[in-house]
Amino acid sequence: PENTLAAPGEEGEICIRGTSVTLGYYNDLERTAQAFVQNPLNHAYPEILYRTGDIGRYNHRGELVFVSRKDHQIKHMGHRIELGEIEANVAMLPEIKLCACTYDEQRAKIVLYYVGDISDRDLALRLKAKLPRYMLPARLIPLERMPLTANGKIDRVTLKQA
């Protein structure tokens, strides 16, 4: 549930607190209000924490493990899916250079964009062997180049417009 401590092994949003947490985003009160909030587990005194937008969980050794971005979570066919999990499975294939998944909300379809030396038919067959049916992308779109933002991240906004 939202604003509760995750149980051992359960996924939850990674939040940061402490004296090194900044006061917010420069000149952006709206983003600051969303990400820098009162710690919901502390009702005794003011304590600001930063909501990173990352999803993580603790493994069996007590180490924090990054799972995905919160904004890459979707609900599809009754299942909560991390698009990053699909991407991780695709990226493990030696023929794949880069890949990214988006979700087409209007058509309720997972779309996979990829750069690599494999046909979409062969890629689909390989993914059927690796992923549950509800996680399989409905569309596989090969690209010559993956669009990147100015800071080198995959430009998902441009992908969704393609």
C-alpha cells in the first residue's frame, strides 16, 4: 500500500531522507511538492524525504536492489508489469544493441522498439520462450537508431510519437 514500509522482499518506491536531502528543485515548486514530502512514517516532527521515482526491494542479504522506474509500471491484462523487466529480458539477447518498451494506453498494447540484428519474427519467438504471455509485446518495431535525449537517455516521448 501507498505510504507504508515495504515488507521484506516486497517492492516499493525508494525514498531518501537525512541531512543531505536538498530543499527541492530550483525554481520548480510543482515538482518539489510532488517529490519532497513529509515522511509519512514519522508523525512526531517535520522530516522531509525525497521520492526518487525508482522502485526497489531488499534482497535476502538486506541489500537494496533497483527494480525499475515508477513511471515504467503499467497495468496490463490484470497484471502489474514493469516495462524494465521486459527490456532486461530483451537486452540479454546477444543480437540486441538497444531496446525500449512503451505502453499504448489507447490500444492497451505493449510496444517494443529495438536496434539489433534480429528479425521481429525471430525476436517474437525468442520472447515467447522467456516471458509470460501477458508480458509479450504486441508490436515489435526495429529501428536503425534509438532516439536519445540530450543527456544520452532513451527518448521515450519521441518513441511514442513514432
